[in-house]
Amino acid sequence: MSKVISQDTFDDIVKENVVEFSMSPDEAKEETIKQFEAQGINLANIIKDLKINTDSGKPVINEAIEHLKSYIDDKSSNDEALLQYLYTLHEECQKSIPHRVLASKNGAQSILLSLLEARINSNGENSNTDVLEAILKCLNSLTNKQPDIFNANALALAKCLLDTNVNESIICLCLQWLQKACVMHEINRQNIMNANIVQQLKRFVSKENEKILREVLAIFRYLTLDDDIRTEFGSAHENACQIANEVIKDLTVLLKEFEDTNVLADSLLTIGCLAVRQEICMNVDEIGGIKLVFQVMANNLNAVRLNREALKLLRALAGNDTVKNRIVQEGGATLLKELLQIHISNEQVVSAALACISTLTLRVKENSKIFFETGIAEIIVETLRTHPKNKIVQRNGAWAVRNMVSRSREQCNIWLSFGIEDLLNVALNEHPSVHQDIKAALRDLGCNVELKEEWTGTAEKKILNS
């Protein structure tokens, strides 16, 4: 087993080389690495790129934390010095996860929370917004991809800030802090939900401040994540339902209040994340959500991200059969054809459009007929011809073709006249990982296709016919 050393031991030797032997920080680190490697010590656990103070020989991140601790212990009121310490800590924590882990091990989280609590409880005596912003920036950089450090005290302070502060920058930084605490951490998400954060954020779901609204929408989406591999069963579905019950109607109505495509795209994406149950899809439809989505799309036909998110939302809403049929009846087929024509060279938009078509025509012959009568078949074929190397486009296109013809075989000759068979056969060879989807489309088109029998074994016991 190879020998290892601690980060403190490594830093002490670097410091000695700087102070005792007047080396530059780079020379000191290089010499220290050579010394330990010559002794057969494994330095894989050591952060070798820490910024070193040329005077003291110490890592500046450690010094910044020490200064902050002294600031608290001495009850100092020198905001200028405090800002410098916070800036240094923020800059170092942004460099890498190891930097953030080191800062946490040295107590940065508790120090920052103490500073934040003191500012909140100062009743305006220490109302320097710059300091509050700097503290929150540090907490953001420290928590980024390190959500385990977010604790009950942090959540309580975040809630207090959202209740008492009216500064836009402070609120946005606080919301971003909560977002980082949600990523890859199921327990944090459950704690945030249990703290009634959704009801607290509901007041920000308005047209008054677009910047804050976008951060709130992001929080709602992060609370519906299911990305913590340490948890066997997450609460993403339950969280989405709870959030939807509180805000989805307000979010849907707000679609008509904005012109900024980024705000609209965020809103569409969030509604799509929350539409996880049939009754939620119906709620969106009942308040005119489909018409509002169509209006937003029609007003911004060239906006790539907005239309991509709108198509994903329509597909999510189509999980309810009644809403699915309404989408098609309200003119969805014509709108999707127009989007395919406009964005035929954009892989992301056409991929989302083809997936949406496949869902809207699934097991509904009438919907397939409406789409076919728009002339969309030729556009779909041309889309597949435009993106032969994109597996997702080819797969989604195969889905769309299969669902349109599976109950409407009278369409097959028209599809074949556009050359769809050759395109699908090329895709079959080019993308073997989706061969089942492509073969299904070829089969329902009536083409010759080799279907592989997945199991050819024999039963241990024969079944006797009575």
C-alpha cells in the first residue's frame, strides 16, 4: 500500500520552502512534490494548485478563512476588510470541487452562516448590501456540487432572507443558493418542501420582476429532480404535484404577460416539469393553456429554445387523451408542420417536434388523419433526409411515421412515394442501437424487414392440449 500525507503536511512543507528558503510559490510547490514523490508518497489526494501567499507561504484560501474567523471573534466592523476576505474565499471556491471541500473542512460554512445570521439580526445596523451579497456569493460557490453541507440552519436563514429582504440581487442569490442545495440531494429537497418554501415563493410568481421569477421557476424545477443515487425512492413526483397544485394555474396565465423569450421558455419548461398527472394536464387546458402556448409559439416562430420547450410541454400535456385531442383540434398539426419547415436544420427543434407528433398521433386515427392532411408527411421525410447522422432525430422520426400509419395504412403508399423506406433502411444500418424503433416503422409501412426472434429456446415441460 502506498504512503499518503495530509493536505496540511503538504502545505507546511510548501510554507517552509517559501519562508525558510525564499522560493517562489511555484518553485516551492514543485520542490515539495519532488521531495514527497522521491519518498514514494502518493499525492493523488493533495490539491497541488492552491494559490500561495508569497509573504507567509500559506494557501490564501486558508488565510481568508482564518481572517473571517478572527473578524467574528474580534467583533470587528471593518466592512472593507471583510469584503476582501469574502472575495478571496469566493474566488478560490470557484476554482474546483477540491478547493470547496478544503474550505468546508476548515469551517467555512459555519463561519459564513454566522456572518449571515449576524447581518440578518442586526436590524439595519449593518445594512451594507455589498457585504450581504458577498456572503451569499461565497455560500453559493461553496455549496456548488457540495450540497451535503447545506443544513437546517442554512435553510432557516434562507427562508428568513426571502421573508425580510426586498433587494433583487439578494433574493436572486438566495434562490440560487437553494437551487444548488437541491442538486443531487434528495434530503435537501424534502427538507425544503417540508419548510413550505413553495408557498413562500408563490408571491414572486408575478410579472413584477422577471429576474426573480426566472430564479423561482428554476427552484420549482430543481425540486422535481430525481438525481440522488444514494436514495432508493425519491419524491420528485410528489413534489411536482404539490408545486403544481400551488402555482401551475398562475404560471399558465402568466404566459400572456411576457414578451422576453427567455422568460417564456423558462415558464414553458417549468409547466412541462410539473404536468406529471392527468388532472394537472386538464387544469392547464381548462384555463386556456393550450391556446396560450400556441399564441406564444406563433408570436415567436423563430425562437429556437422557446419552441423546443413549448414542444416538450405539448408532449407532456398530451399524456391526457382529452388534452391530446384538443391540441390537434385547436390547430396543433398545422403549427407543428410550420415549425418543422422553419427549423428543419436545427436538430434540437426537429427532434422535439417529431417526438411531439409521435405522441399526438399515438393510437388515435383521427389525429393521424389531421396531421397527414396538412402535408406534413413530406416535411417529416425531408427532415430525416437532412439529419441522417443524428440518432435521436432518426428514432423520433421513426416513431412519428409508425404512429401515423399504424392505424391508417391507406397513407403508406404516399409515404413510400417520398422515399421513406430507403431513408429508414439507411438509418437502420447507421444507428443499430435504435433498430427496433426503425424496424417497427418499416413493418407498419408494409416494407420488407427482417424481424429477429429474441428467444428460440424450448420449454422444460411441454404444454398438453386438452
